[in-house]
Amino acid sequence: MKFLRIILFPVVPIYFLVTWLRNWLYDKNIKKHKSYDLPVICVGNLSTGGTGKTPMIEYLIRLLKDEKSVATLSRGYKRITEGFVLADDDATADTIGDEPYQFFRKFKDIKVAVDSNRQNGIEELLKLVDEPEVILLDDAYQHRKVKAGFNIMLTSYHNLYYKDIVLPTGNLREPRSGSKRANIIVVTKCPKRISEEEKKTIESSIKVIAHQAVYFSYIDYSDVVVSKTNEMSVASLPKFTLVTGIAFANPLVGFLKDKGLNFEHLEYPDHYSFRQNDIEKLSKLELIITTEKDYVRLCDYELLQDKLYYLPITVKISDSDSFDNAIKTFVG
């Protein structure tokens, strides 16, 4: 794959030009976009994945749900359904996608919807009798047909966007200049004790403009792993197999190694669709620890019921009072 990316380097200028021109047409209102009367917050990134969008959406849900009626709207990546779907008691990871299903399982007091056409998705949500007061757009930074009122752009500490180039050789979905649309830029997955000096260096490289603010976040791992019926202390875990199907598992692997735990790692591609032969292979393992996103795709298999646990995570944001106030001020 690395070699293929290198030999495709001549395509980079073409991809750059096409995506830059598309953004310019939207910026000049030549290509039309639509805005809405209610607060719409977009969470996304410039890169192809692994920046922590799901934990950030969950952070925003927790921040807003007690004061406002909240809805999330996602594409529903790899779902077997089409069009607009509002999650209900029959929802599964297959029908709405793994990340929306994760939101639905955890937050019963919000609406969770999927639609690859974000305009249509918003309009369907607004037709509901109990329509939402705030809509959170998940992974919609490049969906320019909807003009969100507030944009949160994430960039991973381990793969900062300003050090990268566009596809197919790099990982950026659009040129770095796309960062100018963000109201807030969050550097995610930072070391827990990142120095103020390093923060200043990164802020200087980002080159924020007048309407922007930069924040730093890290992943806070739970002290316990959780199954459908049980939980166990992380510190006392026996030998286990870590199973991941996420874009960037290194921080999780590093956390578990730092705990001195004895484990092997089975790594699958991001959003991997587990097949029956995969499940049979996993069923032969003694103990499986996985991410919550992978857990929602695996937890309904009877063969894994007694051995499948996930490690809960939350996002912690530097200067969270300022961050929270910016969001609540916009929501109003």
C-alpha cells in the first residue's frame, strides 16, 4: 500500500486542484449550500480517519442533552439500509452503522439518524413532531451542501494535518486550507501531560485566523472493562486478546502496554464487517477486549457472549470551560 501511494504521487496535484476548486465554488456561493434556523454543529476532519470523531460527538451529547433536544445525523457507513433511517428499538449496527448504533445504545434521550444526503436527513428530522433543537453532524466536514453554523475540525496529535498532503499519497481529503472553515480546531489523542511549550508550537504551526480557537484533548480510559452482564478491573486482567477494527489503535495499545498487561493484538481494518468465520475464530479465544465501536458489531453473537468486553473511553479537553462555553454560546 505504501509503495502504491508513492507511485500515485503524480495524481496528487489533480486531486488537490479538484478539491480546492470545489471548495472555492462553495465559498463563492456558485455551488449552492443550505443553512438552517436551528443550531447545526459539524464535527469532522481533513484526514481520512482516526481523529476521534465518535468520542467528540459523545462529548457534545453529554454537554447539551440535559438542556436541549439533541439529534445526531451520520452517513451510517457500511450499513445495509438506504436513505433516511431514524434509529428505533429494531436498530442494529447493520441497519444504521456501528458509530450511530453506539450513540443509540448509550443515549436513549436523543434522536439518532442516518442519511448520506445530509440536507434530506436534516429536513426529515425537522418533520418530526418532537423535532430536535440541536443537530450534530458526524463526519460531515466535506459535506458542503449543508452549511453548518459551527464547525469543529479534529486533527490527531500523531498525524497533524499541516504535516500531511492530499490523497492518494497523503491522507487529506482536501487541501490544508480547508481548515479555515473551522470555528474550533481540536488536536486529539494528545499525551496526557503535553507541555505548554509543545502546545504553543502546534498552535503556531496551525496559524489560526481571527474567528478560530485551538484546543487539545486526550483519551481518558476507564478503570474497568465492560460486558453485557459483567465488568472487570483493567489492572487485574488475565491474559487476553485485543481485537480492534479502528483506524488508529496505537494509543489504546500503548495504554494497555503501559499497564503491564499480557495480551496479543488482532488488528482488522477500520469499520471491518466481521464474517462468520471471523466469529468462529474469535470464539476460540479465552478473553477478548475490544473498543466500544467494535463491541457493538460483535456483542450480539452468541458464541462471544461470555468472553467479550470493551474498554470505555471519554474525551478530556484542555480549558474545557472555554470550549463548553463556546458551544453553549452558539447553541444559545
